[in-house]
Amino acid sequence: MDERDLERQATVLRQELRQLRNEQGVTQTELAERLGQPQSYVSKYESGERRLDLPEIRVICVALNVPLRTLIERFESAL
């Protein structure tokens, strides 16, 4: 797996997280409040300035009331 493939996968993950947030009708600010983080936290991971680890992704899913499995299935489908 090369760097381009990893970057493509990171982009797909960001897109899926943003789409889930939008589908829930949640703004970046609202999600940040649920996470106990500043709005810039959400903005940075959605724009690719910051990468997330799995525990952070899980917490985001919990805050959106979306099972982690759903995100993973969508991610795999989008790839």
C-alpha cells in the first residue's frame, strides 16, 4: 500500500464522517459541544489537518448516535 492509497482512504473516512454528521442535522459546533471539544477540533479532522485514531472515531460515532460498525461499513463501501 503506498502513500497515495493511504491518503485516499483518509479522504474517504473524512467524507463519511462529515456525511454522517450532516445526515444527523448536526453542525460542527453542535458536535464539538457533544464531544467536549472546540469547534476547530471537528473542522480540523474534517479538513484533513488532523488525523483521528480509532478511539476518537468511536467517540464521534457515539456522539452522533451511529454505530461504529455503520461507519466502517460505509467506509468499506465507499472504497
